[in-house]
Amino acid sequence: MRIRMFVTTALATGTLAALAAAPAQATEYSSALKVRGIQYDAPGSDSNSCRTGNTDEEYLTIKNYSSGTTVNLKGYVVKDKAGNRFTFTANHYLQPGDYVKLRGGNGTDSDTKNVVYRDNCNFMWNNDKDTIYLYKPSGAGADSHAYTKSQNDRDGNGYITYHN
């Protein structure tokens, strides 16, 4: 992921369409940014201790599926069903095909390692079921997915993939 100091091309707006054949409940939006996958259950025993916990092993991968548009994540919001939220407050430019992992816990954001930390040691995603919402800076929906462990995580590894 390369940071560029220029104004990004505006994303095309689109209409909401239902995604009928999705393996999980999903709402499909006309957006270049989409949830690629979620590690909703961190490996090992859950511990939200900032010093010794494993909240950094829980992450959401957001990918730029555009073939030619660079997207700045600044102002994008990620929420769960309970209303827990994270707002990207810094410039993070995703080139076409690039991704970022939004991790729990504390750490150093890195464009070269494609990672942003929530700087919060509490787990955001429920281990049994939850809903992921991704909003554009305008407040319009970019992507959303509801999941349940029993229906969407067939191998039981705590990870679900969306949008291949």
C-alpha cells in the first residue's frame, strides 16, 4: 500500500441491490471497498489485556476491488451490530487490489504491513454471531455482512471470507 499525496478519484455512487446467492446474509453496495474477510474469533483463549491479550489477532480485512481507483480510508467507519465502531481518522490510501487489516489491540499503523490498529483492547466481534457494517465518509453504506459461527464458519477456524 503506497501513500500518495493527491486527491483520490471520487467513487461512483450506485444503487442498493440484494445479493441473493451469498453464503451469509449480505447487502451488496456499489462500492470499491468491501469486507474481504473477518477473523472474528482470535485463536486461543480470549484475553483483552492490553499487555498480554490477543485482541490484535482479531481483525477485519478491507479490500479495494476497483480496477483503477485509489481510495482513501479516512472517514470510513466500521461498526458491529451492537454499535461498537471504529473510524479511520488518518489518510490510508488503498491502491486498486490492495487491502488493509483492521486489528484490535494497540500497535503501530503501517502502510507497508497493510495494518491499522483500533487502539482498543476490547474485542469488537462476537464469537457466535454478529453483523459487520462498512460506511463511506458520507454515511452511505459500502458493505455489510451478518454471520453466525454455525452457518458461515464451516471449518471452525474463526475466519470467514467474503468477496473473493
